[in-house]
Amino acid sequence: MTNRLRFLVQAAPLAALLVGLPCHALYKVVGPDGRVTYTDRPPAAAAGNRVSSLGAGGNAVSEAQLPLELRQPAARYPVTLYTMSNCNPCDTARQLLRQRGIPFAEKQVTTREDADALQRLSGDTQAPTLSIGSQVLRGLSPEAWNSYLDSAGYPRESRLPAGYQYPPAAPLIERRDVGAGQPVQPVVPQATLPAPAAQPEPSVIKF
């Protein structure tokens, strides 16, 4: 078998997979059975379906494409920032994480239901609150946050690939749409970080 023919044979399965993906796919739909489909039209609401936009508001780079030095800590100690509107410390916290190049999800506390969920998760309703794995840090303290991020193995300088876009902030408690299933309750990842040095007094705002 020639090298050219061998290459064509090996590439055939990959080509078959790519055919199933619309060239202008805008939505990723994960069904209750875990089946993933892509579509260029807004999908109809259905119980158990999770829909992610792949358009301008989405992330052009998947977590799987992060460099190894980011992918490993992000898998073991995922970072979530809990914020509120009209919160200057929250803006500072968001900027701190972005300047360091930390991939994170942002959850907003906008309703009493959100505040109750944050109370259950962190023991308080302060904002900003940061979770790194199972470690919850209430109030903005750059020195403490950076110490815990160091302990989790995140690089000190940004290693995010070109084209990375942070996902938009979402409500802490998923709002129930017509035809949708039960809202997903927030959970705290189980990995635990070693405590760094003593922390200074944080900057906080309460709901």
C-alpha cells in the first residue's frame, strides 16, 4: 500500500465525523442520554436538554485545547467566581483572574434564591466569593487568592491560547424555562487545597 493510499484510509474515519458537524453550527445540544448534536438553528425546548451557544458569546477554544499546565489544575481545581451587580470588588476580582489567565466560570447572585444557594455553598452571602476546587474564599483578598491559585498549580503568568474567550456570567441558580427540567443545583468540587499562609482581611460586599 502506498503512503498516499495509507493516509487516505487513515483519514476516512475523521472525515466521516466532520461530515456530521454543520459547517455553520451555532448550538451544541446535550440530550438527557448524553448524546451530543450540533445545529445551526435554535433548538426547541425539551426536558433534560442542555444547550450551549457556539456563537460570538461562546468560547472559541474548548477546555481540552488548553495547554497542559492549565488543563491539569483546571480539571482538578476548577475555579468559579460568584459576583453581584454594582459591586466594585467583584469587578476587581474578575480583572485579577483574567490578568493572571485563570480559566473560570462566573456565577451571578441576582435573586434571593441565588443568595440562599450562595449561603449554602459558602456559609455567607458575601461577594465576591471564589471557589478553587472545594476551597471557598469569601471576600476579595488578592494575596490569599493568588496563594491558593499557586497551591492549585495555576501558572503565575497567563498561558491562555490565542482566541480564548471567557464564557458569559450566568445566574447561580439556573432559571427554569418552559418545558425544561429541574434547575441544576450548584455543587462544590471535591478536590481540597492545602491552606497557604495567613490571609489579610478581605474586601466584601453582602447581598
